[in-house]
Amino acid sequence: MRNPLRKNLSVKLAVTVMAIALLLGAVFNCFQVIVDFSHQRQKAEAAMQRILVVTSHVAAQAVLQLDDALAEQVVTGLMKYPFIVKAVIHDENETILSSKSESPPDSAIHRMFGSVLPHKKSFSIPLTPASDSDRRLGALQIRVDWCLILEDFFNRSTVSILFGLFQNLILGALFFIAVFMQVAKPLANISDTFSRIDPDRPQATPLPSFSNHREDELGKLIDTLNVFLCSNAIHLEERQHVTAELDYLIDTANAPIIGVDLRGQINEWNRSAERIIGFKKNEMTTDQMTANQLLADLIADDYREKIGNIITKAFSGQAQTNFKLKLNTKDGSQRLLLFNAAPRRGKDGQITGVIGIGQDITEIDKFQKELAHERNNLEMTVEKRTRELKETLAGLEHTNLRLQEINRHKNQFLSTMSHELRTPLNGIIGSADLLHEQLFGPLNPKQLGYTKQINDSAEHLLALINDLLDMAKIDAGAMTAEAEYIALTDWIDTTMAIMKAQFRKKLLTAEIIKDPSITHIYADRRKCKQIMLNLLTNAIKFTPQGGEIKVRTSKKNDRFLLIEVSDTGCGVKKDERDKIFSEFYQAEQVRIDQIGGTGIGLALTRRMVEMHEGEIGVKSQPVGPGSVFWFTLPLKLAPVAEVNEEETSANGKPDGAKLTGRRILVVEDNEINLSMVLDMLSIHEYKIAVAKNGQLAIDLAQTFKPELILMDVQMPVMDGLEATRILRAMPAFTETPIIALTASVEKDAQNAQVKAGCTAHLSKPIRTGELLDIIDRYLG
């Protein structure tokens, strides 16, 4: 047989089974020995305990009587046991009465197991008198040698293990001989015969059969192999036919197919390759064509190194896809081909060459280059335009940031200045109001005129400050529309009534023309009044004496309320109609006639209309006086149940005399404002206490027990809101009215005052009537 036994599968199986049998036998024997050892050891320990119990009575007598001779006899008796190597008797004070020991003999058992087993162990039993078992006289101790006790066990176990190994070895050898004769040898003969068969010319029945294996697995295996070889001969013939057809398909394929062997010689060249490159197959497959000549004559110079690397990789078994190859044609031109190359393998699976399938992309490559050139030009143009746009955007962004910063500083400045200006205006308007009411003595007509001029000028200045503050709040996004259902009569008629004195002063005729179908609208009450006041003030300003002003309401597209304010003034020029709603813009007529104004009234009006999602504009006749300012508000009709009519009061001025003697605490740090408020309160005989900061107000309130507190918000040491919170925490002041005095009219400031515990607030500048009215409301 050609194959050595050590490479035979059956021999390997037999050897493996024999080794497993030996290993399992050894494991089972060892397990049996371990169990037996444990059992023998338990028996030996029980025997030691019995010896100690029997001997302990005599040893106890020896200790009790301090009889050394008797103790010696007991120890000598114990040492007669061959496995006891030491015996000791001692009293309760550890005094030894008798002790003997012997070294164990050097035996084979000690040499084999002494290093792996604890061959010595001590046993001890307490010595007690027979009459009193709880009394301890001493102890009897012995030390035994396990190797001497279990010597017979070790000898028996060694024989059992060796016999088991021998038995397993004999059984494994018999199994090996049986497997070799019945399986290994027949399989070796089959393998040897099968290896001599030529796969290209297989025989119909090449394998011999074995008479003793006709019905078993080996006989069936031989029959199956013979059938397979017969079928393989038929398939070989069919494969040769298929190969011929494949060669024909390769030769007639529309794509160029080129193959080379390991020497670089072309061995495949179909008709498409002939058509594209011009060389015939017999020209390219001649024996004189070597790899160097192929690279020199066929491949373009700038592709030689790249193609050499690709072929090398393909020879190593790596398929190469979508690589370009430029070839020199027979007529001297060049063609660009797109190739996929794969290794070509022989019957044994070894690489025999490389075959590549290509596509002529010469025209496609030319078109792609032209397209890439155009795309590159387009990309350069787009990149240039994009860069210019980015630069422009960067400039705009920088400008926008600068404008935002400027706008923020402007708003901060306006807010600060408005707050600071309202405080001194409080003193001016309040003092003028006190003088005009003649509460401290009569004034002559000229003095009354002066007080009226002071009051009118201060009121005008206050209106300008309010407009500036509103404009700053809108720019900062801090102003929002707080919509509610309001009656047009309450809104428009009330506003016209406010302006009645100004109409009368210039002898103007005012008229309201209403659409009766519109009674209510959903909007911000305060801002709507401000819009009407600004438009009416503007109309009065530009209308000469004896003129006419009309207010007209109507629907626009059934979705908006249209309000028009018309006048018979000088009109607005066409080129100024889009400018007059800009901040700080003044029309030419204003500058010529020196009518006055800051140019923010209409701008603020436009902002408030836009907050309601409405529109505003102006119409003016090209010829003739007069103009019409109009604005729209979204029309949302309210159900009757939801309409909140504003209650009107006809109480007139409060009768402050009825409040004489009431205790009022005034908390104010500004001397001018404090003096003004005290003068207003001095009209009636109130009991007044004064504190100039929040901390003093808290201390004074606890002794003065005020019935009402006028609390300034901004003060040193402790502000008014903090003082209010502390007072509200005291049981005595939970219900006391606390009126905030503040120069801030923003909604947020009012909410903060209410949250701190203020009952109501008075906005500076404070007027005498308003102050007395709020006192009457909470103390009357």
C-alpha cells in the first residue's frame, strides 16, 4: 500500500478509541481508589477514637492520682500499636505525666504517598473523672501515621490500578486489530486503486469488490464509486462539448477578450479584439511574442507600468475591475478600452493565466473629457459667484450685527432716559396741578395761565417720552398686543371726547360716521386708543382753523375693520407718502411751517397697527387740500356673552373730607416727589408718616400701624417690592392696601408689583385727583 499506516483514517480511529478506553479506565480506577481511600480513612479515624475512649479511663486515674508509673504504662501500651508514633498524657496545667514518640520506618509507601498526603494526624480526648464528667483533669493525645494505617489499602490499590491499565491495553489492542482488518485495510486498497485512475479517461468498473463486504457499507461504497466513475466519463464528454461551445462564444463575443499565460504570452484573442486593434489572432499568439514585446509594441507608453501591476495582482489571484487600458492599433492610432481581468485556473485549481473582457470607450472618454471641461468651467463660475455671494453675505451679516448693536444701545438709552425723565416730570406736573387747583390760596388769571402752560408743556413732554419708550419696547420685542373684546363706541367716542378741547381750540368740526353692523372688535384697548389719538393729533396739527375732521368706520372684504381719519389740511405730497411712517421723518410742510413734532408719532402708530396684523396708509388728492389716513384691523366679531363692557364711573371727585384722620405711610426717597405728595395729602387732615427707604418703612409700619401705604418702588437700602413682600409676610399687614408709586408703565413692571403684593399702582407723574381717588377707593 502506498499510504503508511499512520495516515490511514481507520488506523487513526482505532488508535483514538484505544487511547480513550485507556484514559477512561484509568479515570474509573482512580475514582474507585479515591472512594475506597475515603472509606478506609473514616474507619481508621473511628478506630482511633475507640482506642482513645478505652484508654482515657485509665489515663484519667493516672492524672487524678498523679501516678507517673500508671501514666507510663498507658503510654507504653498505646505505642505498641505500629501506626501510633507519639502518645502524651498531661494534666490540666499542661504538665506532661508521660510522653513517648517513635519515628516511622522508611517504607515504599512513605516514599510514594508521603509527599502528596498529610501522613500524620493528631487525636486528643479530654480526661475526666468517672464521677464528674464536667470536670477536666487533663488530656490524652496521640499522633498516628496514615501511611502505616492504610499500608494494606495502598498495596491493594496499586495492584488494582496496574491490572486495570493492563486490561484496558489488551482490550484496546484487540479493538485496533479488528478495526484494521475489517475497515482500514479494505479502505486502503480502495484508496490505492482509486488514485491510479486517470480522471480524463475513467473506466466503467475500475474498483475491485470484496467478497466479505458485499452487503456492508464498504461494498455499497465501492458500488457507488463505480457508478460515479461511469457517470463521470459521460459528463467529461459533455464538458468537452460545452468547452468547445464556450470557445466559440468567446471568439464571437461583441466585447474584446484577451488572455495571457504566466509567461506573458497571449493565448486568447477573439474577433472583437481583431476588429478594434487590427491584429489577427495568429499574429498575436505566435511563439515569438513574449511579455516584453507585448508591453513594448501593444500597450501605450503611459499605461505600461500600471498594466504590469494589474497583471501581477491578477496572477496572485486578485480580480481587477474597471481599469483603463490604451492599446496601439495596427494602423498607428490608439484605442482606449475599459477592462475587467480575472485569474484563469486549470483543472487543479492553480492559476494558469489572466483573461480580460473589455469595452471600447474611446469615443465615450472623448465625450467625458469635453463634458468635464465644460463642468469645470461651470464649477469655476459657480465657485466665483458663490465666493462673491459669501463675501456679500458676510458684509451684510457684519452690517446687520452692527445695526443690531446700535439699535440695542439706542433702545437702552431711550428706556433709561425715559425712566429718568419721568421722575422729575412727576414733580413738575404734580406741583403745577396743586397750583392750578388753588388748594393753597387763589391765583390771579395770569398765574393760572402760567400754571396751565407749565402743565401743558409737561404733558406734551410726557407724551413724547411715552412714545419713545413704546418705540424702544417694540424694537426690543418686549411689547405685545393684549387683545380683548372692546366696543367701538367706548373706543372711538371716548377718544374723540378726549380731543374735544383741542377741536374747540382751533374751531374744528369733528364728525363720526359709523357702520352700524360693527359694534365690537377683538384688539388691544390701550393701543387702539393710542392709534386714534396719534392720528387725530396729526389731523389737528395740519388742519387750519375752521377746518373739518371726520372719522369713518366700515368693513373691508368682510374680514377687516377699516377706519379712516380725514382732514381738510395741506395734504401729503406723493413722494412723501411712504416716508411719513418712518421713524423721525418730518414732512416738508412741517419744516416750512414749523408746526413741530419729533417724527415718531406716525411711526409708532404703524408699529402698533402691524402688531395687530393690520395695515396703515395715507390717501391724498393731487390737487386740493386734505388727506385721509386709514388703517385696518382684523375683524373678529364677539358673541354677546363674551363682550366686556368697560364700566363708567360718575362718582366725580372723591370727598376727601370724609377720610379725615386716616393713617397713611408715605415711602419715598426723592425729596421733590415726597414734598409734592405731602402737599397733595395736606388738603385733608390725614395722619402722615414718612420713610425714605424700605427698611425704615418696615420698622415704622410696626409702630405707626398705617391704614394705607404709598410705596415708591426704586429706593436705596431696600427697594419697595422687597419691603412689600416682607410686610405681606407679617399678619398685621396682609390686608393693608399698598399702592406702588412707579415711573415704569410697562406691563411686566406692573405684574412684578402685583406679584410682590401691591394692591394697585400709580404711575408717575402723579396728579392730585388720581391720588385722592385711589385713597377714597381703598379707605372710603
